[in-house]
Amino acid sequence: MTVLYDVPGPKARRRSLVISVIGGIVILGGLALLVTTLAAPRVNAGGVALPGILDPSRWDLVLDRALWRTIGRGIAATLRMAAVAAALALAIGMLLSILRTARSALVRVPAMIIIEFFRGMPVLLLMLFTLLVFSTGAYWAGVVGLAVYNGAVIGEALRSGIASLPRGQRESGLALGLTPLQTRFTIEFPQAFRQMLPIIIAQLVVLLKDTSLAYIIGYQELLNIGLKQGPTTFGSKYFFTLFFVVLAVYLAVNLTLSAIARLVARRTAGGRKHGSRRTAAVIAQLGGAGMDGGSAGSTGGDSSAS
């Protein structure tokens, strides 16, 4: 088996082991120092002594139902924005992928420019632009910013999925009498979408995390409610507790979506080995032609010969 580097010898392996051990000790020491520093009591600017972050008096808030009602309101607002933005992003992505793969350069080139422009724009800048120019309010400014940016990314992913399909897929559809648009939606899109589904789900995870940027434009989402309104409602001494709760909620939601993306990736990889059932069903209904690029004329010739 060919490798790109030489197999490390005994000295190199010992050196790597020593560096790994030293690095691990330094990291553990840094974490211990951080925890010790945060756990120590501190005196604020007003001269009032505050207990350390590990003191039970700073964590009794997690048993308060009012906290979880507040956090629940923030989660609902975050998911409401993410759900609408995700639906619009998928629609925008499909539209841009259609325009991006058009035969006419008059359609394809402007679509490419639009995709590259919005992929290079910061999401927060899109939100601020929508809010200041169109006066949509914080909610719709966040939705539009997230939908446009992620729609451009998804559109490029779908374009890549369509480009990766064999040419026989499109040629077989056209040979059956389908229009280019019908071929795109009934044959190419289902396969490209399935191939790119793990990437699309991963991008939707990014979209969910980016809803926290709406904090800047004043939308009452999880980060805003947890870290801005929370200390005012429950007291500033609970700021780190609220930070930890918000962090835990974001991690739980995003890790769940990431696990779904990995599961979909495994299932998609297994499904590609056996072909596209939906495409096969469409072709069977339209005349039984194969998807290997064979022409309808050759099929007819074989049948007549038999």
C-alpha cells in the first residue's frame, strides 16, 4: 500500500507520545485553572462579594419553572424563525439551481452571479439591510436574511448534485418525450436532492444556529431572552447559569439535527447502491425505458425483432 509519508520510526513515535502527553497535561491544567478561577468568590465593582459559579446559590434557578417557561418561549421563537426560513431557503435553492443549470447563458450567468453574491454576504448584513430598507420588522428581517443566504448555498449544492448525475438520466427522459423541465423535476431533482440531502440538512443546522444573529436586530429569540432579559428578570448573579442553560439547549437541538444528518447520510449512501426507486417507477410508468442512456428507438427495434 502506497502512503504519502514515511512510516514513523521508534524515535518519532516516542516523540509524538511525549508531545501528546505534554499537550494533554497542559490542556487539563488550563481547564483546572479556569474552573478554579471561576469557582472562587469575587467582589464586584460595588464592593459586594459574589459567590463562585459552583456555589449552589447560583444554580437553584434551574429548578424554577419560570426559567423554563422563559427558555421555552425563546426556543419557540427560534424554531418559528428557523422553520419559515428553512422552507423559503429550500424553495429559493430549487429555483436558483434550475436557473443555474439552464442552457441559455442569459439565464445561467445572472443566476451564478446572484448565488455567488449572496453566498459571500454576511447573514447579519442581509438582516440589517432588510430591516433598514424595507422596514419589515425584526422577525421578517431575520427570516429573509437567513432564507436568502442559505437558499444560495442550497442552490449551489443542488446544482452540484444535478451535475454529478450521468448524462443518460436526462437523455432518457427527453427520449421519452418529456420536456426539459419535466425531466428536471421527475428524474434529476429527486436523485440530486437525495444525494445532497446530508449537505442540505447540515446547512439547515447552520441556519438554526444563525437565528442567534437576530439578537442584534432585536428579535426575541433564545439568545436574546436567555442572556439579555434573563439577568434582568432573575438577577445578574445568575448570568453564568443562564449562559450555561442557553448553551445546553443550543447543543441539544443542534446535536440532534447533526445526528439526523449522519443517519440520513448513511441511509442515502446505502440507497445509492441500489439505484433510485422513484426514478425507476417514473420510467416504468412512462414506457419501461432504462436509465442507462439507451434510446427508445433501440428498445422498439428489439421488441419488433422479438
